Amino acid sequence: MPAIRGPQSKSKARRHAAVRGLDLVHADLHSKKHLQQYQDTKAFEELPGGGLWYCVECAMYYESETNFGKHKKGKPHKRRVRQLKEEPYTQKEAEAAAGLTTDNGTRKVDQEMTTEVDEVEVDEVK
Ligand SMILES: [Zn+2]
């Protein structure tokens, strides 16, 4: 009997299902070879609908044209398409976001921010 609540429930399981990363899907959209390589890793007999109805953006297989059409009109698909319009982050951008940059400009900004915080604290004491 399928669980209604908990990690084994249908909705929870779907929520934690492995989703193909945006960067990989981005590569799929730009290179047919990349997509083919990914699809070759799956046996089509095991896929819903024999792997015929595949949404590249969402990396999801659908069991019929009706379901596929419905999905294409749906909110999750449109959200995904919007996300994919942005270029995936590069390693450099990720490092910059984590503050691992060697650029001295950012360090100056950090110092300015701390002085601002100090001033605010002094004002509060008065
Ligand atoms: Zn989709």
C-alpha cells in the first residue's frame, strides 16, 4: 500500500526525485549530441511511453502525447524554460559569489560595510 504521508509518499518522492541539472539541460538544448548521449544511457523499454515523449527542458519522459501536451502548457514547464533562458553559472561566477575572488575591489567594499555597521551601533548607544 502506498504511503500517503512521509518520504515514501508519491508527492514527497517526486519532490526529491533527481532532476537533471540546469547546466546539463542547457547543454542538451544547445547540442543534440549531448542530449543523445544522455538519452542513450536509458533503456527505452523502461521509459514511460517508450521514451517517445521527452521534454528536454525538464528532462522528463511522458507516457502519452496528451500528457506531454499538458505538461508543455503547465506552470512547472514554463518556470523551467524561464530558468533556462539564463546562462548557467560558470565556475568563476560561483567562486565570486562565495567570496573566493582575488579582486581587491570586493575587499574594499567589505571594509566599508563593516564601518557602516559600526557607526550604526554607535548611534544606537547614544
Ligand atoms: Zn517541460
